[in-house]
Amino acid sequence: MNTTLGLQLLLVTAGAIAVAAVARRKGWPAPLLLVAAGLLASPLVPFVQLDSKLVLFVFLPPLLYSAALDSSYLRLRDVKRAVALLSIGLVLFTAAVVGGVVHLLLPELPLAAAFALGAIIAPPDAVAAVAVGRRLGLPRRPLTILIGESLFNDATALTAYRVAISAATGEAIDLMHAAGEFVYSAVGGVVIGLVLAVALAWVFQRTRDSLVENTLMLLIPFGAYLAAESVHASGVISVVIVGLYLGHRMHLRGFGTRLVSDAVWKVTDFFLETIVFALIGLQLVPVMQGITGYGPWEVAGYALIVFLVTVLSRFVWIFPVTYLLRMLDRKGPPPSPQQVAVLSWAGMRGVVSLAAAFAIPNTVPGKPMLLFLTFTTVIGTLLVQGTTFPTLIRRLHVSSEQERYQDNLAEASAQQAALAAGLEVLDRLVELEGEPDEIQKQVIDQLREKSWRRSLTAWERLGGGTGHGGAETPSALYRRLRRDMLQAEREVFVRLRDERRLDDEVLREVMAQLDFEEAILER
């Protein structure tokens, strides 16, 4: 990399961070503002072409891993049918519909190339939708489905893309071979992910060093992705499996690891997503320069049709499939038409689609047009669906107020159970220590008061070293006893999570409270 290119990338990154900072201060969706800023800046800045290998091997693994690490394995298991029908069924359906329509519009394009385009723009990127949904209080189930879909749909799309590109470049391929390749890719990704996850969990049990563990975590997504891709399995699935497994067992790590991990991945996500969405907008000039032999209104018409077909395909699939699932499984409350509509509109495409389009071999006929249609669909879904998504949520009155009340009630009940467990440990420790002196009694009373205070706070929120002679100093006694109480409380919260009486999101919140308190004790 020469100095000029390095300086250009540095300036692009700095500008993108500045735009994202403005968006965060104003409360606007940062991904959409970054894309718009990139579009406006594209004619004014030097040529910056998206490198498909950079996206697939550098940006994608940590973003997937972070999302999986922060996801709830138990909630994803509850919606596994919906996630599978979206991440596999909807991707293949969209690829087939878009591919067929594009072949009718542009008969000069080989059918395989048209289906390659369908596979490229089939998988939505839920980053923007999830960010908006969380900010506006989208109910947990549709939000979990969106997250699960975005975690797994790239694996389906990239496999279908490889098959279509192989056919477009003249390689002989049949449906049985394609199906076998898909099964091998998925199963291989799961097996490699599980093996790595178990091995890494064993390593983490023996490190007990927050800096070492979090440094190792930065390498995990790249290692999992490369390990799977090196044997032609799905790197996407491998990374997601490792992230879900380690995230579900994060309570076994030390408090320092959890606190540092939360900060590390927030910074990493912000940095990578900022660059990625800015780069999407900056592809305007490079994409437009490749279009020749078509009139402006002609290509605009093609772009509009592909955009509409992509959006409508999601509605056509989701509405009947949702109610089919309801007929097969009547557990839990039925999804409202408003929730289904919101889920159908959350189909924004992202950088993986653009990266796949740029990776199309130059020998494939019509590559500039395929790249252009991918770019316009990505931009169209981000700016049209992305900007209207908050309004749709508000107008349809889709909210999670009842869930928030239930979460507060569950947390208050869990705090009460944890309080009892902590006080039981304290009583046992005091009994082992023998009759306390006056100062020790004060420390013990402070511990009891602190436990009661935190428990009462949850219910209120629901309604709206050694000393002289080798003896422990009061502060050392307080820290030692309080740490044992905190561990007992953590065990209660985790048990209630495993018994499905407490959601993972609530568990993370209360674990963070306990971790911060333990961090203060350590200081």
C-alpha cells in the first residue's frame, strides 16, 4: 500500500467517524447518514473501490462474531424455524425470483449470471434495522428473528452465489452437486465452529486474565472464518457458532473479561460499521463508470424494477410463511399483522452484497450491469426502507412496553432470590468467622444493607489486606465477604436464565451491575 492510498483511507475513516458522531449526537441512524454522505462525497474524493476480500475476510468475521456474542442462544432456539425459513428459504426464493425477472429484462445476460445477481442481493443486512428497532422498542421476538436471519443468511447467499458463478463461467454443475455443496458448507461450518468453541472454552477456563482473554477474542472470528473457508465450508456459520457458544457461557469468565469485552466489541463494531457504510456510498462513481451501451432512463427502469421485486419478494414470502408457522406451532402469542409488516419491511441490504458483486469474475458477461443493479438495490433499500422504518414502527404502534414490564418484574423477582442466596452465604461465613467485634458487625450490617438496597431498587424501578495483629481491616473483610456474596448471586441469575425464568438481555444487565460492583471492590 503506497502512502497516498494510506492517507486516502485514513481521511475516509476520519470523515466517516465525524459523520457517525454527528448522527449519534442527533439521535439519527448512523448507517443511513453515512451512506448518504458517501453518495454526496463520491464525485468529490479520489477513487476508492470496495475490495471484496477486505470485506469478506476483514470486516465480516468480527461483525458477525460480535453480533453472535451479544445474541441470546435461547431466544434464537425459540425462533429457529422462522430464522431457518428466512435465512435459507427466503434467500433462495429471492434469488430465484430476482434472477428470473432480471433474465426477462436482460435476455442477453446468461441465466446463471442473472441468478448470481439474485443470490448477491438476496441476504438483508439487519444492522440498520436492529439499531432502529432497539432504539424504538421493537418487541423481542421480531428483533430476535431479524438478528438470527442476519447471522445465517450470508452463508446461504454466498453458497448460492458460488454455484451460480461457477455455472456462469462455464463449469459443469447440476442441482444435486449444488445441494451437496450447500449441505457440506453448512454442516462443515457447524462442526468446525463447535470444535473451535469447545477448545476455546477450555483455554479460557485456564487463562483467567482479562487482557489475554480479550486479545484472544479479537483473533477468534478471523481464525474461525479462515479455518472453515480453508476446507470450503461456511466461514460465516463457523464464526456464528463460536460466538453463540462463547456468548452463552460468558458468565463463566471473570468480571474483568466481561467488562473489557463489552467495551472492546462496542468500539470494534462502531469502527468497522462506520467504515463499511461510508464505503457503500463512495462506490457511486466507480459503479456508474462501468455502465455503457444503455440509456439513463433504461438503466433507471431496470434498477427500479429489481428494487421493487426484491422488496416485494420479502412480503410475498414472509406473510404466508408466518401464518404457516403459527398453524404448526401454537406456543406463545400469535404475531400481529403489524409485527409481520415491520419484519417484512426490514430488508435493507448491506456491504456483503456489494463485496460479492465486486468479486464477480471479469469473464462473466454483463458484470458492470450486475454491479450497478446490486449497488442501486443496496442504496435503495437502505435509503427508502431505512428512512421509513422508524415511521412504520411508530405508525403501527409496534412496541415492547409489556415486555419491558415483564423484564422489570422478572429482574425484581430474581434480585429477591439473589438477595436471599447472598445473605445465606454471608450468614454462613459470619458463623465460620466466630463472634464478630463491633467494627466487624458494622461491616456485616453494611453488606446486608447494600444487598437490601439493590433488591429494593429493582422493585422501585418496577413501580416507576491485614490490620493490627494480622487481623483483616474492615475494608478487606468487606471486600472478601461481598465477593463471595456476588458469586452466589450470579449463580442464581444464571440458573434462572437456564430455567427460562429470566431473559438473556436481563441477565446481561444484572451481571454488568455485579461486575461493576466487583470491579470497584478490586480497586
